[in-house]
Amino acid sequence: MTTEPTATASILSGEPLDVAILGAGISGIGAAHYLTVEHPGRRFAILESRDTIGGTWDLFKYPGIRSDSDLHTFGYEFKPWTDPQAIADAPRILDYLREAVADDDLESKIAFNRRVVSADWSDDEQLWTLTVQHYDTGESSEVKARWVFAGTGYYNYAEGFTPEFPGTDSFAGQIIHPQHWPEDLDYRGKKVVVIGSGATAVTLVPSMAGDAAHVTMLQRTPTYVIPLPRKDPIANTMKTVLGDKRGFALSRQKNIWQQKFFYSFCQSHPKLARKVIRSTNAALLPRDFDIDTHFNPPYDPWDQRLCVVPDGDLFRALKKGTASIATGRIKTFVENGIELEDGTVLEADIVVTATGLNLQMFGGLELHRNGEPIALRDTIAYRGAMLSGVPNWTLAIGYTNSSWTLKIGLLCEYLCRILTHMDEGGFTSVEAIPDPGMETRPLLDFGAGYVKRALDRLPKQGVAEPWTMTMAVAADVKQLRNGEVDDRFLNYRKATEKAPETVDA
């Protein structure tokens, strides 16, 4: 999918945009749908830094890339997921997103190769000025917008996280990060070591095991891994019997409750949950498999995100012997592989560093107000949707313990309700203002390494509503779908009124 240069120019020229959407991934396309339906008269555009839609699902090219949650909840509420695969691969997800773009005639609203590198809010103009870098021409331009929806996710799409391993210069093979996967990589008949134990690693290992001579997953710390059917038989039956629309809606609710139940079960009964997960693992592994070493995380279930393997493919590869797991710390790379601290040498022709991603808010753009920089660490998230001291800006971060898109849909609904309230009151801006000295805590209460590495650069959240970053659908239905849009923490302003004093967090 491409956009002609003349179309791109027409989107971004003339009067200020009512809404500038950053990113044409699953969040940005969802926001565009809600604006199209709820505010058809509004002028909006999607600014996408790459030359195609899809975000994560087009960027990553490594073998087997797929969702790690079901598409009945990861898909949009407004667009039924009709494919029989529930845990779906990237090409199917991309087809779904392309259909969503076509359904709402969004092609002409997307400006490709346009990356917003800075954004400056003017209290006098009541507008955002976006500085846009043109990746196709090398030029830059300015775009004015009344509101910004930051659908950029929270990963650094330019580079992933790779620790500094000693001895890499001595290794005779290839070292690859999944974020920069060579499309022409031939790993047939080669020995592969995948460093990591997260979602990317458990996807790569069984996907490569069929063609490689052998694949070893090298983990420093085990992760909880659970099998789920790639095809959801109950959901597919519902869609067959009730039709796509109604069957999808019921399947979505079923899976939301399943996710909620399992997460709550893990949080309230961690010892029992641990026993259930490990018993499931043991049933799928060879009898002599060292489960106490390789599937024995030192933390409780859902202190970090669980890994899903469709149809137990990782366990099948381990049982078949085409893959194995090594648990230990790396001492050094050697010419023919990796030496662990216990002296074990894992032979490898290719090493894949599935060691995680770097967290980056808003695609790394510089945020300003009246020319003065805004430090994100000094802001506080309001309803998980806005940031204190940042007018007319939607923070689009999905769930870490459930399907990302479940929250994005609710955030889009909330944005549309805010815009309606502003229309009715004749307001030009709205800003969330916390009480002075309000107690705060980290934005993401999550033990993942990529979160811990970035905590000092992230906004914060409060300890009570509406300043909490909730990770539960029911709580966000209350806050975002049904919550007030004019409570005492929101300061609405008309163009003729003076801006409020900002409050230090």
C-alpha cells in the first residue's frame, strides 16, 4: 500500500489538522476508525515513518512471527476476526489491518515516510506544531494539529536491546537480532543458538527447528510457558453457528473473561497457579526432561508476562529432539559458539540475540510546550489516556497482561467523548492537572527487563483513580467508556482564556 506524493501533500497542507495520528500500526488505524465513525467531520491524518502500514507486524521478519494473544481480543471490537487461527501469524494480521484501512477508506489519510521528530504545544495558538522528517526526500516540514493521538507503541523500532557479551569478535558465525532479521538468511542444516526466553525466543525456536540442524534456546532465567490451541474450537463453532459478527462478539467476551480469570487466579493463588503451569509443561515434555532447571521461574506467574506457544509447538520440538534448552550464564563467545560459566560450550553457526527490545515513548520525539522541553518523567498519566501538563494529547499504551488492543479501543472511545464535550462547550484545549504533591509510582508495574531499564525516563501514575494506569478491562470500562469527561482534574480552556499554572509532580 502506498500513497501518491500529491495525496500526502494535500493531507498535511492547508488548515490545521483536527487530529494528527502518529503511526499506522494497530493503534493508529483503530483511532482513525473511531474518528471516522464518531467524528466524520473532523480532519485527521496518520503520519507513518515507514512506507507501509502495520507497525510491528510489518517491521519484524523473523521466522514464525505471530501474536502472543488471541485475535478475538487482539483484533478490533468493531471488526470481526474471521480467520480460523486465533493465535495468528503476522501475514494474517497484516491482511486484517489492510482490510480495516480499506473498510474506512483510510488510504488517502495516511502520509507515509513521515516521522514526527518534535512536537511543541502553543498556549497562545492552542495548537501543536509538529516537525516532520520526510524519509523519502530528506526534507522536513511543519504540520499544525489541534490534537495528537500517539499510536506509536512504546518500543524503539530502530534498534533492539542486546547486552554486551564478551568475545563476540572471536565468534566465526553470524550474530543476529530478531528486529533486524536478514530476509535472505539461510539457516538450513546449521546449528543455531537463540539467546532469550521471552515471546520472541519461544516463537523462533520451534519455527527454525524444522530446518536447522539443531536449535538451542539459551536462557539465563526460565519463563512461564503455556500452550494454547492455534485455532479456538469454541470461537470457530460460535462463528459458524451464529455468524461472524455475533460469534466474534461472544468469543471476544469469552476470551476477555478467560484472560481476566487466569490473571486473577495467578495473582491470588500464585503457588497453585505455578503448580498447574508446571504440571502442564511436564505432561508435554519427555519424562527425563529437567523441568526443575529449565521451566522453574524464580518469580510468581504474571509477575512478568507469560509466554504462549500455539499447539504446544515448543514442547513438540523439545520432545522430538530438534530443539533443546540450556539454562545458565554466558561466560564468553568462542570461535565455534558460546561458553557458559559452568564450562559448557554450545556450538553454533548462528546466534540469535532474542534479548528484548528498548522502550521508547512516542517514537523518541522531543516534546515541548511554548518552546520549553517537557520531561516525561515529570508527568503523570491521567486515566492511562492523557499526561499532566500535556494538553490535547492521547497516550496510547495497551495492556501488558492481556491483549494490547482491548485498551486501545477504550482509549479511542474516550478521546471521541472528550472531543464531543469540547465541541459542546466551545473549548479549544483540555489539560489534566494533578493535586500538588500527589503520591506517585512507576507507570508500568511490570517486572520485564525492558520496563525496568526505562523507568527513569517514563511518566508516572498515581495511587488512586483517575490517576492510575489500570491493566483491567472492567476498570477501564468504568474509567474510559463510562467515566466523567469533565471532572475536577481536567481544565478545559477556550482560546480567549489564560492557560492554567502547571503543577510539578
